[in-house]
Amino acid sequence: MPEGDTVWNTARVLHRALAGARITSSDFRVPQLATTDLTGWTVRESASRGKHLLLRLSAPDEAPWTLHSHLRMDGAWRAYAPGERWNGRPAHLIRVVLRSPGAVAVGYHLHEMALVPTTEEDRLVGHLGPDLLGPDWDAAEAVRRLGDHPEQTIGEALLDQRNLAGVGNLYKCEVLFLRGVSPWTPVDAVPDLPGMVTLAQRLLAANRGRWTQSSTGSLHRGQTSYVYGRRAQPCRRCGTAIRKEELGERVTYWCPVCQPERPGPPAPG
């Protein structure tokens, strides 16, 4: 399940494999780009924006273009050496193949693919909030955007990429546990929003450059998270069984003791 740090890592892999190279052939397996041929184009750079991947190219006439893809929950890019076996995913999930003299980049189960002039990138990613791993990261702006929806649950607000770009379900659950906040808490009842977004950025940045995502500090299997993926297992702090429920369109994990829900109004009479 790609989150902001995974997409950042993916962008770096593609950059190392393709940046500066001329594309020798391309094969798009999505209807909207089926007739597109990037042969002769040059890869300038690969970058990420939240969960979006931006492969910036130069056409033969030097015009700058961007190949955009969204990884959502199941997309992936892999880079292979020429002649190396493609073993990343089943072949029927391949959406694009880009070949260069030194590498082959294969995109699996990609979403929202589009080829646009680089000057029009904002049409695809301009709605996103500050990127936790990008040069535009601005904690105060992220807090402001979260505060624009005071009655929304903090669990849903953290996943809204228009507020801050890069937090997925794993980091949502882990940040809320570490801050001791119930996922169902309204945004306006969260005691320290600046502290929460700062922690989220710190966690993603700590995992940047590696594929194992850890919020506990441990990279050992089964020890990388406090609550995420640990339904019915004992809380690492208090021993209470971790719970799992749906919140909005996503599941959430939390400890009912370490993350108590805000008390409701007193019962009448």
C-alpha cells in the first residue's frame, strides 16, 4: 500500500535508472495513451508529489512534458536491467514499459495516467496540500487546511490529500496512537494539531530511502508498528487488545485505552 515515502523511494529508483537517458521504445497499455510513442524522448527527472509520480521528459523538440501516474493502493514501478526477467507483478497488470539503453522501467497497475505539458502539472496535482517530503512542506499551511473542516474526524482529515499530501492509512493510525488521539475525534477537538502534523512529517522522513516502514524504531518483522495491522494483539504500551473498525471508506486500528474517545454529553436526568 504505497504511502508518501514509498512513492518518494519509487521516484528515486526511476530517477537513478532513467534520468538523462533517451527512450528507445515505449509501450502503453492504457486506452488513453495506447497510441503514444515516446521513442527519442529524453528523461529529465523523476519526482513525487504526495502519492503521485511525475516522470518529466523532453520531446525531440525539447518541449517539456510530464508522464503522470498515481499509485493508489496497488500501483508500482519497477526498474530492470536490459534482459533481466520482469518479476515485479503478473504481466496482465503492466500498464507501461519504457526502455532505454541502460534500463527498462515497468509500471504495474498504475492509475490516472496522463501525458501533459509540464507547465500543466498543476492541473493534476495542484489540489494537493503541502507534501510532507517535498520542498513545499509547510506545517502551518497543513494545520490551516485541517482546521478548515473542524467537524471532520481527524482520522479522515489526515487521509485527505488536499490537507497534507503523503499520509496513508499506516501513518494515520500510527500518528494518532503516538499522539494519544482517537481516530473519531473531531478536528477542532484535537489538542495539538501542529504537533500532530510535525510528527507525521518526521515519521515519513525517517523512513525515506528504505522500503521497510517503521514507527517504532525497529526494523524487525512484526515489530515495526504500534497499532497498524495488529488487530486483537496487545497494545505495546498498555496490553489492551488493538481494535480494528471502518472509518469512512478505510479501516483504522487503535488502542481504546491509549486513545480514548472524547466523553459525550452527560446522560439526561
